[in-house]
Amino acid sequence: MKKVNQILLVDDNPADNEFHTRAITKSGVADKLLCIPSSRESLEYLRKSLSVEDNADFATPNLLFLDLAMPGMDGFEFLDKLMALPDPYKRKGKIKTFILTGSLNPGDFKLAMEKYGDLITGFRLKPLGDSVFTDIVEHYFQ
């Protein structure tokens, strides 16, 4: 099975992070998993990753899972700011971004796809099991 170099998990819920970390690790789909529970810190990581030519210290993730309901800056605000980040090395478009939420609100899905469709690859409900990660890697990382 193909692996992705790095997955970035942006979620403020420790229980969800622990569950998803275990599922990702068990699935064996990632060489590296970076879990940042703060949307602001995650955005800063991506700013550094996108802004330098040699980004070995801040590798651009291949796969990003983003929670919507977070304190300080929710997932939609995060996407607004991500869209505005400079991307001189054209890495932003290579990140497969999945909204990861417990929300069943169809308005969230509609807003995400209409406003952020250029950034978002898909929308998944929490929690994600092992097979979801392997299915995503098989489908999007051929």
C-alpha cells in the first residue's frame, strides 16, 4: 500500500486526537503524523511550511484533517486564513484537505464545498476508523 509522507491532524479534542492517532498508526498509511490541537498553531506551521524553499523542518503535509468546531479559530476561519497564506512554491494545492467533524448540519457541508471547494478534498464524520484512512490513501494517493 502507498503511504503518505505526512498527515496533519488539526483538532482541539484530546479524545478524538488519541482515537485518530491510534487509527492512523494502526492503518500504517503515514510515515509521519503531526497532531496540533490548536488551529492557530497549525496555521503557523503551514505558514512556515509554505513560505520556505527547503521546508525540511516544517514539511508540508500531504493529508490534512481539519475539525470545524474549535475555540479561538474555527475550521472555516482556518480555511479563510489558509487561502490567504502566500504559497510561492505551489504546495498548498497538493495538500488533500478533509473536513473532519461531528456536525450533521448540512449547512456546514454546503458552506465548506461552496466557499472552500478549491481547498477541500472531502468531508468526513468523526470518528474515523482504520479503513477510512486506507481508503483515502488508496483513492487519492495512487
